[in-house]
Amino acid sequence: MNLKREEQILSLIRSLSAKNMRLAAAEIGTGGLFAQELSSAPGGASKIFRCGLVLFDEKGMSRLAGVRPAICRRVGLTSAETAAALALGVMKKDNAAVGIGVSAPQANRTALWIAAAVREKKKTWIAVREICFQPEKDPNQLREDAVSSLIDLLDGYFSNQQDALSLFEPAKRWKKCYQTPFLLRLVQFFIPWPGDTVSDIAVKVLLIGAICIGGWAAGQLSGDMIQTYQSTQVLERAVETMEQQPTEEQVSSLPDGYLDKFAAAYEVNPEIVGWLTIPNTNINLPVLQHEDNDFYLNHNFEGEYDPNGVPFMDFRNKVDELDNNTLIYGHNWESGQMFHSLLLYKDVEFYKQSPVITFDTVYEESQWKVISCFEAITDANIGEVFNYFNFVRTSDTERIQQYIDDVIARSYFTTTVDVNTDDKLLTIQTCANDRYNRKICIVARKLRPGESAEVDVEGAAANPDRIKPVIY
């Protein structure tokens, strides 16, 4: 290293140190000579030298210096664009304030390009020069000239020499040489790309899988939300039919014995058999009945397909003359609607607030006193089955009493309500929505003729000895 160059390097080191600026270099064709010159100089080059890259091909330029592969393919390794891309790319990739780029010499080794980029005060400046050399001279001199020119550029810039400053221009027009367009960078971030390592590809594949699963889940959630909204709209229209005054024509179309208030609802769906209302909940719902127990699992009040269904009475029950036990089923919507509120009865304090419910059939208005809330298994593959769903009608008083005893023994709470075998019972079922597919049911008995709807709830208490379902 000659004395002049050493002085320039020391001056450069002092200038960069004073401004707390770091330098990074990316060289093709000089064998890392610039980095060697800088790092071997006394004066604390390590304080300002971020890194030095010796590159040989497009892959290294892309991965290590951030140069767009398309630039290399379009203009080759010897060009102003390549040198500028190396300087700007390595500066950004290594978070340096100064970037050095040297492109490879041409096949005859008589020319190469150099670039020096400086970022100060949120602006980036760059100088790009071609270094030429006579073929008959020592090829190593080309490398020496390139390094000397780079040191001259930088020393002149930081020494405020006008002839050096005049060579620098705003880097904006050169950014396209190293900066991949946003959309392409976005694609490369997610999609396996030439030059990726095995670990990069593995991560991207996992990321794509996660995005696909997330997209599917979001689609499902969005679809569920839309479906729930549409189902809710149907139920609201059903409520409107009960709130509106029926027309004479609607009333005249009712079967004999039907209550007039069901006329508008009957016009919408002749399979309506009643209306269920539970205080302190959002259960204010129609009850339908079909020839089987499957149809209204996935059809709504208007008879259209709807996976959220609508409350329905067991097809075995008679509505004109209530059986020993009337069974009503309904889904437990995660949104909190339909029969979700039945789960509140697991708490005796809620029972005390709502001990009486209303279930009007199309023939009769009636109130019912709640006597039990229990959980049960209905799948023999999961646990011990409680066959409440098969108790509909019987003249066997022992069987009736057994059912009464069973639902009370399984209840979350005890009540002061007396029950006998002459009472009409109402069992309402929904799902607990747990992994065991348990059912939650409340049981109520119909008010007797002339009986008060008042209930001594102070005598109710939690039942710590309730019979719980046995799960296998």
C-alpha cells in the first residue's frame, strides 16, 4: 500500500468514525481487494467496517447482496447497473451507511464498473464509474485502479472535494437495480424460489399450509356467521307473525280448535304446533312438528334448508291431547341463540329467577313449573344411556313415577314443586356442545287447573348428590 492510499484510508476511517457510519462492500472481480486494503490499514478500520463480500455469480449476488437476479441476467456481471446494485444492495442488506460495489471485468479483462453509495440525512447518493485498462498491461493493475478509484471517491466525498462530489447523484434511479418490486417480493416471501435453502423451502411450505388452513377456517367462520345471521332473521320473522293481528281470512283458514293467535304463523308453516317462551332468556320461539325427528334438525320455520334448524316436537307426541311427556328438541347455537339459554338452568340461582315457563300449543295456552335440569348421554358408545327420550305416553303409573324420580335424582337442583303421576310433563332438550355429546334437558310439569303460578323458590337448593352420567 503506497503512502497516499494509506493516508486516504486513514482519513476515510476518521471521517466515518466521526459520523458513526459503517461501511459494507460487495466485490466481483477484485478478489476482495478493497476490503483487504481497508481492513489492513491501521487506525481502527474494524470500527467502521461492517462486512466485505467476495462474490462470483448471480446466486451470491442475490442472496448475499440483495441484487435482483433479473438484473444479472439482463446486463451481466459487468455493467453500471450491476455495480450500483451491489453498492446499494449490500448497504441496505447490512444496514450500513456506505456501500461499495465492484462488478466483474469483461472477458478480455480490460474494464469493470465501480460504485460508491452514501446515505446521509435520510438521502442516498451514489457515484458509478467505469474503470478501463489496456490489454497489454498487467491485469492485476485493473484491480488496483478500481480500488484506488473507490478510495478516491469516498475520500473526496467526505473531504468535500468538489470534483468528487460532482460525481455523486441521487440513488433513486438506480434502486430498481437491486430492489425487487413489492409484488414480486411478496410472492418470493411465500413461494419457494430459486436460490432458497432447504430450510427456507420447508418454512415456506409450512407457511403456505398455515395460510391455507387459516383461509379455510376464516371461510368457515364467515360462512357460519352469515348462516347464523340468516337463521336469526327467519326466527325474527316468526316472532313477527305472533305479534301481528291476524286477518279474518287467516283465522278462517285455521283448523278447528286452533287458537286465533297462531293464524299468521300457520299461514307461513302449517306444521306449527306451539310456542315456547322462557323468561330471562332469548327463548321466544315457534315449535314445529314433522312426520319424523330429522326434518327440522336442518330446516327452519319457513320450511327452507337451514343447518341451524328450529325447535320441534317429537313426532310421536300428540298436540291435541298432550301425552304424559311432551318432548321438544332444539339446537344449542354457539352464538347464544335458540336453546343455548337452557344451560343456564344448571345454576340453581337462575332457576330461582325463572321457575315457570310458558308453552302454548295451537289448542291451549298453558304455563309449566320447572322441576329438573339434568344432563344425559344418548350414545351407548360414549356412556350409560338415560332413555328419557323414549318416555312419551303410558298408562303405567309405576313407569310414570319412575321417570319423575329419575329426572329429579339427576337434577342440578331440588325444588319445592310437587309432582304426581297425573301431571303432564314437558321435557326440553338441547346439546351441551362438549366432546361427549351430552344433552342438557329441563323438565317441567303443567300447571293444574286453578293452581297458582307462584313457586317457593327460597326452598330450592343445589343438588350435590345428583346422579351424573357414566362415561365409558
